[in-house]
Amino acid sequence: MSTRDRGLAVVCGAMFVSAVDMTIVNVALPSISADLDAGVGELQWVLDGFLVALAGLLLLGSGLADRFGRKRVFLGGMTGFGITSVLCALAPTPEMLIAARVLMGASLACVMPPALSLIAVMYPPEERQRALSVWVVVAGVGLVLGPVLGGLLVSAVGWEAVFLVNVPVALAVVPAGIAFLPESTRPGAPPLDLVGVVLSIVSLGAIVFALIEAPDAGWTSAPVIAMAVVGVAAGVGFFRSELRRRDPLFDVRVLTRPAVAAGAIGLMTVYLTFLGMLFLIPQYLQYVHGRSVEVTGLLLMPLGLGVAVGSRYAPRLLASAGARVTVAGSLIGLAISTAGFLLLGQTTSLVVVLVASAFFGAFFALGLQPATGVILEDLGEAKAGDGAAINQLARQVGGALGVAVIGTVFAGAYASNIDRELSDLTEAQRERASQSIEEAGEVLRSLPAGARDALVVRVDDAFDAAAHTGFAVCVGILLLAAVFAAVALRPRSAR
């Protein structure tokens, strides 16, 4: 094996564990809720604290790598990733866990951007596509294996294991990277746009905060309205700042191109639905169906198999059908697959989960490559950096919004249903039960056996109905994105 192939193995190892970490935590959410007494909103922040920090700091990580050395920043990020993984496992409260997850996302923001740059440096153009294909496959496998690995680790060790599994990989990647990765910088790198970085983080973080906290505080509460206003204002400020800069953090003008907008919205919607679905399904299987955590992880294996099949046929489909049909068609296929989860009930066969997950994985893979391709093709080599930035940002922002939007819809529906289903209980008991199904169980365990048995079914009904509401919203968002892609990707003469 050549030195550059060893370097590729190092980068792929980091990408694999990074991708695993994006989804491995989902199956551990019920255990985290039970052990740390975390409500639905806090569980959303365990996922979104990581995603918001990652999305908000990606462009900064890229700028740091260009200026101070891609190898140096990459290895520093991996070291931080290992340290913050230990902090997550040791967290005694939901708040400490959320804080550690934010630091973990910040660490990965220094790993992912220089990883692609390192591949470009190590391989000449005629061999680069092969290396990038390996990188994409490894990252995709990690993304879909996360829930399966998480189920096995939580069952055998506990929820802490989903974070500790990162540590051996970091300990292996860092010394190997020192030995095999080349150092490089970007000649004439522009000054870091710290104003743009701050505005982008404030915008995404404030909007996500408003979405997550609204079910508890109320949509008209002062904190929610204030954070929503701050988020929108910071977003407007970010766009105005980037338009004025000679060397912007991100050239926002490219988003006015129909093909770029279609690809970006397609990627964002695919990840929004993917992370939103993975927020609901593990909890549904463990709470409503009463499945163990390891069985829950194994039931999601068809998701990975579907991704493998979809990845194999995506290039052929794109070549034969074209970007418009492939992007819009994959979004419609995802909508139909997600609609399959609407068939779930307390007594529904698990075949529904297996089939819906397999098709979801296949259409997930079918949608990624064409959506990425239309962005890069439309921008060309001159704007390749902006194309890569849109690709990364659309995925991470979509994931953060998926947990926030779908989780918030679910939390609001669950609280409303609990208030109705447990109307015989006191207001204080209903309010506590509305925090999470784990809290509802604690409330019911304090009741006499006769009353408890009847109410357990009602709590499951409330969770079941709320999850169905979340799935339905996913379907609606996917269909709207499919319509937009079909219109935006029309031939230019038709437009």
C-alpha cells in the first residue's frame, strides 16, 4: 500500500466514525432519557447541539485549514473529537451532555472540510475520483450503520458506549495521520470572515432554539419570539455581510441559480427527513412496540442495505434519466417510503418497519448523488469551493432542522394528546407526563395498579398519534421539495 493510500485510510477512518456519530446516538435516546431524566426538548438538543455547532463552524474549519495547515487542523479536530467523546460519556446531567455535544460538533467542523482537501492534495486529478468514491462509500456506510451499532452497544454496555466507541478510532487516526498525511495550505488564503461565522451560528442556533423550546414555552412566549427574531435578523445580516465582502465566507449569490437552489433544497430535505425519521423511529419501536434497544438497532439494518443498493444504481439512473427526473423522483420515492411509517400501530407487523426502512435507504442514496451533481455541474470548476460548501452546509443544516422541526411537531402533538388522554389526572401530573413518555411512565407508576393499567395504553396512543403527525409532516416537506426540483430543473428553454 502506498503512502497516499495509507493517508486515504486515515481520512476514511475519521469520516467513518464522524458519520457513525451523526446517527448512533438516536437509538440511545430512550436510555439517556431514563438515566439523566431528560425530556423531549433536551433529547432534541443532544442531537441538535452537535449539528448546529457542526453546521455553523464548517466554513470556519475550512478557512482555518487553508491558512494554518490542513493536516494540523484535521488532527487537532480529531484530538478534540476524542476528548469531547469522553466528556459526553461522563456527563451527569442533560445540560452537561448537551454542552459536550456542542464541543464535539465544533471539533468535527475542523475534521470534515480539510478531509476533502487532503484527498485533493494526495491524489492527482486522474486518480482523485476513485479516492473520492471510497470516501463517499465509507461515510455512507457509517451513517447507516450508526443505529445498528448503537443498539448493540447500549444493550451491552449502556448509553455511554455510543460516545466511548469514538475514542479508540481517534487514538488510531491521530498518530497514523502524523505519519502518513501531507501538510498543505492554500496560497493567498483570504482573511477569516469572523463576522460571517458569528452571524451564521447565531442565525441557525436561535432559529433552532425557537423551534425546540416553543412546545414547552409556547409559540407566543417572549423568549421564543425574541430568539426567532434574532435568528431571522442574524440570517439577513449574514447575507448582507457576505454580499458586501470582497472575499466572502460563502458566495450567497450562487443560490439564485435555479439548479443550485434545487440541489441545495434537495440535499437539505433529504437530510431533514433522514434525521427527523431517525429521531422518531427508535423511540417508537422501544416505547410503543416495547422492543429492546439491540432489536431496535437490528430492525434498522434494512436502511443500510437500501443505501447500498441505491448507491450502486444512482450513477446509472442519473445518466439515463437526467437530473430533473432523478432528483424529483427520489424525493417522491422518499415521501412514499416515509408514508409507509404511517401504517405503524401498536399491533402492526414489524415487516412494515423493515420494508419502509429498506425503501427509505434506497431513495435516500438515489437522491444524494444527483442533488450534489447538479450543484457542482452548474457552478463548474471556478466555483468548486462554493459548490463543496453548499453541499456540506445543506446536509448539516438539513439534519439540524430535521431534529428541530420534526421533533417539535412531535413534542407539540404528544403534549396535546397527553393532556386529552390523561384528563382524569391533575394538571401537574399531566404537565409532567407531557415532558416525555419516560416521565409519563413515572407518573403512572405512582398510581394504583388498576388505574395504571388502563392509562398505560392511553400514553402509548398519545405517543403513537404524535409520531404519525411527525411522519406526515416529513411526507409533506418531501413532496413540496419534489415540486420545486421539478420546476427549477426544467430545461432552460422551458424556463
